[in-house]
Amino acid sequence: MARKDIIRAEIDSNVAMQALGDNYPAVAALFNERPQVANPAPQQQVAKRLGIRDLFGAITPAEARALYMIPGYRDDVQKAAEAGDRVALQMYVGIAASDLSQQSLAALAALMQATEPDPAWTATIPGDSIAMTLGLGVVRAADVQEALN
């Protein structure tokens, strides 16, 4: 079946498209509209986003003060945390290990392993448009006009 015949058949069977009459752009928009559907992928757990406050909050004030005395250390840790760079954060914990208690090291290790629901996940995603379902790609107003005339 030719492209214009597929478009014409869909318009003939679709009350909403028929109601638009000769409004070719609106009919084309209905062909291309991607309805929101339930996301079939379950929400995953991802590494917890950490901030400088999380990291320094896991250690004692005295330890934090000692680490703040290392030139550039705090800024480097903050940059790594903002970038989500766990490898660099582990390296900075290793650098500071001799200045940290076992309790603080354990708290930091637990923090580095913490997860949270993926904040980028959404409950709905764009589904297939009518045009996609029919294998038409994008339907333009000119395609609709050609099919109807």
C-alpha cells in the first residue's frame, strides 16, 4: 500500500482526524503526536549523589578541620563530588585516611556505597505515534493534503 493510501485509510478510520477536516497541519500533528505511556523499565538504584556536606558530615569536626588545612583539598573533594566521580572521591579518602578515625572511614565507606532511586527516571515516557505505528516516519501537512486530494 502506498504511503498516501495508508494516510488516507487512517484518516478515514479516525474520528478525531476527520473532525479536523482540511486542517492539514492539525491532522499531521495527530499522526505525529507521541502519547505518554507507562515506563516499562523499572526505576533503578544509582549511586547516591553526594555533596561536600555529606562527606564532611560523615567525619568528626576535628578531622574536618585537619582536612580543611590541606591546601586545595576541600575544593578538589567538592569538584569530585559535584562531578559524581567516585574514583576521585575514593582517592581523596585514601589521601586523608591517616587523619581519619576508623569510625569516620567506615562512615565514608558506607556513604560511598549508598544508593538512591534514579532521579532521571520518569514514570511515563513518549509512546509510539500513529505515524510510527504505521511505519510512516513523520507525517507532514503536505502528506495529509496529498492523501486527501
